[in-house]
Amino acid sequence: MNFIIKNIKWVMLMSGVLTFTMFYGVFAPQAALESMFGASFNGSLENIIIRSWSALVGLIGIILIYGFFSPKNRVFSISVAAFSKLVFVTLVWLFGQEFLGKVAPAIAIDCVVIILSGLYLFARTLQQQLPNKILNRPDSQGLC
């Protein structure tokens, strides 16, 4: 578990950079939609939604990169990002079956990040609880 705690920052950096690249959809929504889902749109509402979605996904990338550089905010950063990725994966599985072939690489990477994030959060919880249990355990000689 210490291995995960020590190295999660690298997962955050790699995932953050990849996630940040979705910002290009703010400037090229049609290209972003086609590259991600293999679909296109033809209306102004879709244009707004894709641009907004791209900005929000890009922001998650920034949050992950920020967590890489700020250990004190790492738990918050990875929690927000993992939740966002979990929502995306769930929505694609529930409502976007026809896009699975095209988004499979993103889903796979997001699933790895979600699992590693969960392991990291679990390991951090254990790490914080074990010293408390050891310190609060009555000493066999009654000195505590």
C-alpha cells in the first residue's frame, strides 16, 4: 500500500495531462466529438454542450495536475477526479453502448484511474487509522 501512496502522484500527472487535452473541444467541438465518440452534431445546443463538457473535463485534468504538485490537496483532487470519471464510465455503460467501441481506450484508462484512486484513498485511510489505534491501545504495563 505504501507503493500506491508514494506513486499515485505519477498516475495523477499522467491522467491529468491526458484529461486536460479534452480542453481542445472548447475550440473545436466537432473534432472533439468525432475523435471521442465517432459522432457529429449539427445544432447550436450541441455546440454549447460539447464546449461546456470539454471545459469541465479539462478542468478535471487541471485538478489532477494540481494534486500532483500539492500533496496536501491530493486526496481532494483525486476524489473529485475519480468521481467524475466514475460518472462518465457509468453513463457510457448505461446510455452509450453504441459508442463503446470508440471510447473503449478512454473507458479503460478511466477505470484504471478509478481503481488506483480507490486503492490510494483506502491506503491513506488505513495509514491514518493505524497510528491512532496503536497510540490509543492500552499498554500491557498500563503506562498509556
